[in-house]
Amino acid sequence: MNLAKKVVIVTTGGTIAMRYDPFSQSVVPAVTGPELVAAVPPLAEVGPVEVVEYANLPSPHITPAMMFDIARMLDVILARPEVAGVVVTHGTDTLEETAFLLDLVLKSDKPVCLTAAMRSSAEISPDGPKNILCAVRTAFSASAAGQGVLVVVNEEIHAAREVTKTHSANPKTFASPFWGPVGYVDEDRVIFRRQSLGREKIQPQALVEDVHLIKLVAGSDDFFFRCLVEKRVRGIVVEGFGRGNVPPAVVPGIEAALAAGIPVVLTTRVHGGRVLDVYGYEGGVIPLKNMGVLLAGEMSGQKARLKLMLALGLAENAADLARYFERP
């Protein structure tokens, strides 16, 4: 039986699904999935689409558990032979986190594209309809298969493991610092210029949610670490400076966490470059690594946190866990 290929659009909410409410004088969730599609008439020329409404939530309301639930839903959808790919509409604030978690856990190599909007339908020149159109075209593209989860916004295509939100209001907010987009959507075709290397899969039956991120600033001490140790959390991710170095006053807190059996993963607060054991002074990465801190490479703090949540669902001991973070 030959089934016509289709793209499934899974809606989760965000600005792309909001309208201005005169009563509250604010932008609120209001647009349904079918209404989103109806606002993009050129979709009819691209191919058949099906809409699945997962939620209509602002993206700060999306949790890692919901992201994992969306992944399970997509696994079912992508297994259908008539589905060419999936588009997920999402709020911009946590979109990069959902995209990264999906990239780690999804089983299919079919295209999965996340898209969003920075301007609601109530604003002049809303960007949602064009972004949906470009995302659907990418999901239909054979060249998108095997590229991993993609973020398609502003006619650019970004890899989930590299992309981040860079501006609070500008439509050109998503960027892949240092690397740039993997491709773009032109008027007549979808064009890829490179592949994102180093992708991996971590596919536990469940994720461990009690993992926390601490961002360090000049003069940080170990107060937040000791709070988390007292709470007996399952994991801590630290955003250090530069190569990953931390203030000396932070070190006792890291030592306390490790002594309590809480894994500590170290990343950097800068947008480009790796955490690396270069410096040997107190708070430098060399002594931190020697005491058992795991290095997250180029990964941002928010993405390293999600990776740790997934890895804790599989790792049976510290050595198992280290393999997920010490890879080149």
C-alpha cells in the first residue's frame, strides 16, 4: 500500500500560538494547532500535513519531563510509514533545550524540525507563518534525513546541539556561535552546507529530573552547592569561567558534593570553546578534574544539565557516567 507522505506538526505553544488579549492587555496563549496551519496557505503547495496538539504553553512552562514525553510521542509518530518528518512548534525561551533532548533520545533518522516565533500574530509582520513554512519544507526534504534534530527559524537551519537563543526580542535570535547554521531554506529548495559532528544517543527509560545548574560569577562561594548537598540532589552542573575555572571559595562546595556521591559536571559560561584541564591553580580545571569533576566539552550549562538527567537514567556508577562526558 503506497501512502502519500505527510509531515506531522506537533504544537506545544509559545509566542507562535499567542494573541493579544485586550482584557489583560498582554499576549497570551490562544491559537490552536489548526489555526496555526490555516495561517500558512502556501503549506498546501508543499505537501499534506497533519496537526497534533500536545499543549499550548508558554515555553518557560515546559519541563524536562514534558520534553521527554514529547520525545516518546514523536517516536510513535515517526514510526508511521506515511510520515516523512515532524515539525514541532515551540516557544523560543526553552526551544534549544527541547531540541537538544530530542536529538539525544529520538530513535528515528527522519527529519525533526523545531520552529517558533518572536512576534505574535498581533504584531506587525509576525514571523511565525514563514517559520512554519520553512520548517515544513525542511521536514519534507530528503537531505534533512540523518541530520539530527534541527531548529528552523528566520530561513536558517541550525543543529540542536549547537544552537542557542541570543537576543530577547529580535527575530534573528537563534544562532550557532562559532559554527554557524548547517543550511538554509531558499525560495526553491532546502540547502545544507555542512553536517553537525559528534552527535550521540542517550536513551534511558526515564530521566532523572533532580539535577541543578549553578552559574558562577566573580566572587561566587559554595553557598548554593551546600544547599544542594543538604537537599541530596542527584546531580549538579557548574557553569565556570573561560576554560571552566571557578573561584577558590567554590571548591569546598564541589568537594562536599562529590563526597556526598553527587556527580558534578563542569561547563563554561562563554558561547564558544571547550572546558579543558589547562590551569592548575586553586579552582583551575586540573585540580577539579583530579577530584572527580566531569568535563562537558563545548556544551552549554542548560544542555549539559539535560544530558546529565538522561545519563543518570542509564549509568550504574561514576565510571559509567564519565563515559558520557569525557568523550572527545
